[in-house]
Amino acid sequence: MSRAPDALRIERADAAHVRIAGEIGFANAADAVARTGELFAGNADVTADLSALTRADSATLGVLLLWAATAAVRGIRLRFANAPQGLRALAHLCDAEPLLGLA
């Protein structure tokens, strides 16, 4: 029996800070992509705290890369903070650390 993913929560502290909580995985990556606009609501530079992510896989990495690319296109600086070790390891394996600002 497969486990249901933890619901993705994008919690805005203020215009420049969001907390990403729950899970971004294969089961809900499309929802995470559809919610991209929530990150950039104020068109200000944003720091996304990833410390409350409960699981990370290649779908997580793909969504974060899409968010980073979207920010770049909009001229917004997106910084990921407090990435869980598993996500850091995956980003390192894929040589994606510089794209996410994790280097």
C-alpha cells in the first residue's frame, strides 16, 4: 500500500519570505508547479525556507529548478534556505547546486 504524500503548504511570512512545508514529489509535483505564482505574489526577491520539507526526490528537484527558472525570467532573486540534507545530496549528484544557489 502506497503512502499518501504530505500536503504541500506554501506559507508566506511576508513579501520576501515563504516556508515550503510538506512534500513535493511525483504525486503532487503538478500541483506544486500550478502554485508557482504563490511564491512570487509580491514580485519581490524571495527566500524560500525548505526546512519543513518532509521528503525530497527528483520530482522535488525538478519543481525547485522550475521555480528558480521562473524567478530568473521574472527578474526576481529566489534563494532557497535550509535545504534538507537529502535534497542537497540529490542536487549535488545532479550538479544542480549552482542553479539552486546551494553551492
